[in-house]
Amino acid sequence: MNFSRIAGSLPANKQANAYGKEKILARKPEKATEGKIKAAEEKYQRILNHVREMIEKQGGLASGKITVHIEVQLELEKDFAEDGYWSAESTAERILNFAKNLTGDPEKIEILREAVQEGFKAAEQKLGTLPDVSSKTYDLVMQGFDKWAGEFKNN
């Protein structure tokens, strides 16, 4: 039997087997799809790196691992106050805003949540046990993702 004639008459994603029956071959992703996958992976990595860096800074400052002048110490105390720049609330808000602005797509909430979780895990692996302010930040970020997901479901 001339298999080349049979195979030649089939679409590109199909091929004849030894019995002349066609089998479907897996297609390679198209270039546009590959680009979208690569872009999504890059965004995911940026979120992960951003969260890790913020938590590392927050953790180093809060744990006292950095020696500072008294004036700087007073400024840090102000920054860690409830409404300060490095407070759990402010840091969680920045993380959530970054995640929302990065994609703008509420259907990707779980992907963003996983990236943030990995960022916190990476910071914890590097720093050891995270300070309370970082744990509180994590809880607030997860609550923020829950709220965002609830708002999306209700619309």
C-alpha cells in the first residue's frame, strides 16, 4: 500500500498509520499563543519578584536586622505605624494594586494569588520566620484577593 499517497491527502495535523487509518498529531502552539504564554509567564515572575522584594524589605526593617541612626529609627517607627508606608495595610494595598494593574483581568485572580503566595514563601526561605507585620500583610493580601474575587462573581 502506498502510505505516502494516503498521508499526503490528509490535513497537516493528521497522519496515516501502518493500517492506513488516520491518527491526529499534536499541533505545536501557534506563534501568537507562544507569545501570550511567554508574556503571562513574565508577568507572573514580575509579581513574584515584586512581592518577594517588598516582603524582604519589610522583614529586614521590622526585624531590626538593619542598624540605623536614631533619626532613621524614629522615621521607621512612623513608617511601620498603622497608617505608615510599611504597615501591613499599606503594603497589602500596594501588592494588590500592583497585581490588579498588572493584568486588569479578574479571571486571573488565582494565578495572581499563587504568585503572591510564592513571593511570600521565597522571602520566608531567604529571611527565615517573617515578622508579624509580614504575616499580617499576607493575611490582608489574601483577604483582598477574596474580596476582588467576590466582586467579580457578583458582576
